[in-house]
Amino acid sequence: KPFVELELSDGTETVVARKFDCAEADLKSFGVEPESLVYVTFKIDLYNDAKSYNVSDIMDNPFPGVNIEDFIIKADINFNDAWELITGAVDGSHMPCEDDEKYEPIKDMTLRLLRDCKDSFMHSAAGQSIHHNVIGGLLQHTSEMMFEAMVTATNYQELDRELLLCGTALHDIGKLREMTTSPTGHVEYTDEGRLLGHAAIGIEMINSYAEFGNYNPKRVTLLKHMLAAHHGQRECGAITEPAVPEATVLHAIDMIDSRMYIFQDTYKNIEEGEMSGRVYPLGNCTVYKPIV
């Protein structure tokens, strides 16, 4: 028998629910369209520590004056402050060197690429389901990582600060073409994204900008290596494995930020002193929320 899977958000949490004995055409006959405001009644079942949501009734929003904006989940950050943190860190990352007489710094190319993509960068989610999968998620993820990168570069003076900060700022830039994020936050993968992945797309974007400036080709190659290696291991989706310390640091802070988001998201659904069900993105382990 047919059933429909619905992604429902109340402005705080998003769940996937099923309505059985129902097809998409039936929903439209109820006045229910994708990315619209609806009134839903559903039952929550618990099986093996996992919740399932079964819709019993759904209709077009019966409450006049209710704003759909109140039900759209966005990153819990100040968007302008996060953008200024990213671009400001990149702009101040270059250290004077002998190459300055011959080449433009790669931070200039990085800033041009970021600024040309500003609107989509500030709106886009960073993922479909695993982490930072909300409007502004890419902005939040990148800004949090930039802060960690600045601290790490200060702590380890031997790191190439410009390379680390530019690589961090651009590490997920390919997601702007790998995925689309709708006005309500729904994420879909593009054909290009499925075929190439965001690391390869990001490298292509760097290539297109490197052509219009006089940049040290060796440093451009290192910047592209940062993107190619930021997933750490090939079995985790990396094109290649980190070969310079800056690429290793980028992978480490990417893992820290994504895992912290998953912990924070899991904590929203359990009480202090409780253990969660198994969380697949954390290696299918359970999570404990301490009593504070």
C-alpha cells in the first residue's frame, strides 16, 4: 500500500513522519503542498530506543495570521558577526614574505571567492542530515572552525597561518554546488554534487579563481590539497590523505565541530541523567547527558 514520508519542523526540531494509505496526490487534495505550513496530528511509537512518527491527520494551516517563518529552523548565530569573523580572519592571515614581490597572497583569492558567493554561503546548510543541516549551517560550521583554526595557529607558530585559515574558510565551499537549500531549509543534492562531491567541486572553484590572478602555483596546490584531504582518510571520502600539518589540523577541527554539533543536537531530545538511543554519526554509540 502507498505511504508518504513527510519531513516536519516545528521551528525547533525536525522529524520524519509517515502517513500510510496515502499518496502525494492525496496530500494535494487536502490542500497540503511541499514547503507549506500544515496542521498535523501524529502518534509517536518507541521501538528499540528509536522513535517513529505516524501521521493520523494532516491539513492545510487552519490558523490565520500564523507566519511560516516561525517554523523554519536556522543556525543559532548572529549571521553578520559570523561572516565578519570568517572574512576578517582570512584578510588578516597573510604574513609578509619574499614571495610578496612576485605573487599576490592566496588570501586575496580566498576573499574574492567568498565574497562572490556571500548570499548562498550565508543561507546554505552544511549537510542534509548529519550536522549543521539548517539554514546558515555552513556559515555556522565554518565560523566555528575558523575560531578554532586561529587559536591553533597561535598556539603552534610553525603552522602556515594563511594556508590554514584560507583552507578552513574554503573547505566546504563546494557544498554551494553540491546541494541546494530551499527557503524553508530543505536540502537536496544536485547531480553535480552526487557525481563529484564537494571537495572536488571546491577544487574546481579554486582553479577558476586562480586563473585570474598572479598566485604562487605551489601555494595554490597546497590550498587545493587542504580541500582534497579534509575528510582525513580515503574510506571517509577524502580524495587524498593529509600530507602537511595544516591539512591534518583542518581535518581535526572539522571532526571536532561536526561531532560537537551532533552532541548538542542529541542533548535536545534527552533529559539530564538519561542515555540516548544509538547515534549513527557518532559511530552508532549512545550518548549520556550529565546532570549539572
